[in-house]
Amino acid sequence: MSIVKPFKGIRPNKSIAAKLSCLPYDVMNASEAAQMAQGNEVSFLHITRAEIDLPNGTDPHSKIVYDKSVSNFNEFLNKKWLVQDREPKFYIYAQTMDGRTQYGIAGAAFCEDYQNGIIKKHELTRPDKEDDRMVHINTIDANAEPVFLSYRAVPEIDAIVKNIVENTTPEYDFVSSDGFGHKFWVIDNKQTNAKIETLFKEKVPYLYVADGHHRTAAAVRVGLERKAANPNHNGTEDYNYFLAVIFPDNQLKIMDYNRVVKDLNGYSDDEFLQKLSIAFDIENMGANIYKPQKLHQMSMYLGGNWYKLDAKQGTFDNSDPIGVLDVTILTHQVLEPLLNITDLRTSRRIDFVGGIRGLGELKKRVDSGEMKVAFAMYAVSMDQLLNIADTGNIMPPKTTWFEPKLRSGLVIHSLK
């Protein structure tokens, strides 16, 4: 069963929470981060992307950047822009997008649960990205940004959250620059905090990493290293836990994650369409954008036209959690055999576009001549994600896109 505990969160002053909070470090580059934080001395990007306070071109993985992160973090604490709660607490974080709201519980997840399979993953991680976040965690002695976890919904937990949301005033309530709503409640009642901890332990057998695999792996590595280095380790230390916001599965929606390719590997448009017809039933939908409507259907933009592609029987295996995915069908029927793209992680001929950008972004990149063809995917479901994690499988790269992203800076977990 899952171990999730309340913790003494470090949080922003209510008057600056909206200005301080920011998008996660890994959804932007240095120049974009600098632009977002321009003129905003309290932006949390000064802590998560401290290279913005150093000369242009500074290596974001250099020691001077990590040192600047901890210097800025200490400044935020000294100026009381960030203040630590005196007692351990859970928090509720609500996000609203397109009229849909999802409610997560911010708590401290147990590092060893990741090691023993209680916290399940569905993606592979890269050691270099893990190393970067490890250094950042160790330098500032805190989990600065939360991991996005999910669990199969528990009615008793839902009821507690509903009661708090409907009958108390949120500590923070704002709309971010991207138009998404954010509300944040602090749970002060000790009995309620204890009840939530008990419910996770008794009713939630597994947690699932939805977004933030590298942050999870890095936090766990930090915890294990500190455990090994501490001769007086007793298991209660804060480094045994990491910051997470945990959402019930039935409130989450995964967006599509689409593909654009630079060339047709020598085929003409007509030859490529002919090759595709072996595995797909193809219908020319004309110049208007066409979005896939069901599983095993994708759309393609080529030569100014959108095409509906329905995968034929035999191109997928419904009994295989990975083989049934539309991204797998595209890879095995198109990318590998026709376009000679055999490694999605390293090929320079393919790029990936998150669904938040819309299918108009695919059209734009093809029409500009940057790319030759685009493939729009039908989004993976939460049921598929949980099934893949439960069976110990790993999703292909760039399969899931979660939105909205968790804002960083609303609560921080100290390892001290």
C-alpha cells in the first residue's frame, strides 16, 4: 500500500503566489525562461532556472548555476517571500482548463515505494536528466518542483477533498498567463491530515507517475544516497520522501502527442500514399484540419491535404498493452519500415508536438517547408496508461501529454 505523508511545506506569501509560481523547468529553454521572468524578481524561475540571472550562454548544468539556485532560494527565504509551515500538512491543488477541474493532494511520497514497485512508471529516463535534478535537489536541499502522480480513485478521499473545497476558502486563487485556473487549499485540521494518510495506506495499493519521471527518479536517488551516507538513519528523515501532487485517475485527461517528419525517405507523395494503403484505410479529408475520432485512427497532413488513416485489422494486437497503442502502430507500420526512423529518441528527422499546441501547429510546420508530413494521434487513455504500468511495460517515447502543467513554487518540500 502507498505511503504518503503530510509535510511542512515551504510556501509563498499569499500576496505574491500568482507572481511567484511558474511553469516546470523542463517545458522551456533558457531564453524562454528569461523572458517569462523578465521584470519579476519573485518568479520561482530564479530558483529552477537560475541561469537566467547569469551571462547569456552559461551552461545550465555548471556549478555556478546550481550555486546561484541556492543563493536565490536563500534570498527568497530571507525576504519571507517563501515561509515554511510549522506543522506537517497536506494541501489540495486544483487546476482548471477548458471548464474542467482536477483536484490533487500535495503530499510527501515515499522514496522506497518507487524502489519496491508501489509507485509505478511507464517511461524510461535518461541518466543525464536525472543527474541534473539530483544536483539541484542536493544543492538547495529541497524538492523544488512536484511530481505529478495518479491513483485509482477512492471515494473516501474524494469526499474529504470535496468537503474542503466546497466549505473553505482557498489560500491561493489565480489564473495564470496561459489562462488556466489554479486554487490551493491548506489542510490545517490534524485529524483530517491523519485520515488522508491512513486512506492512502489502506485504500491505495499503487501510485502511478503521470508526469515527472526524471524528477521522481532523481528524488529517489537522492534519498537512497543520503540513507546510505547516514550511519544514524532511522527512516523518518525528510530525504526519505519527495514532493508530489496526487490526482485520482478519473479526473485526468491525457492529450495527444503528435509527430512531424522532415522527409518521405525518397518516396513521392503518391508513392507514400500507396505504401500506406497496405496497413491503413485512407480517406482524403481535404484542406480542413481533421482530428482523429477514435482509437486506431490517426490523421496525416501531406501536400496541403489532411487524410484519415484507419488501421486495418492485423496491424495491432489488442492483447498487448504496447502493441495496441496507436503510436506503436505508426512506428511499426510507417516510421520504421517506410521512413527508416528506427530510434525515436535520437533521430533528427522526426520531432514531437504536444497536443496543447493544436493541430494547426502541425499544419504550420509542414506548410513552412520545415517538415514534409505530420501525423496526429488519438490520445492515450488513463486506463491504457495504468494498464501499461501495471503490466510492467514501458510506453514508447513521447506518448502522453498532460495539461495543465503543475505550477512550481506553490509548495516546496525541504529535505532538512
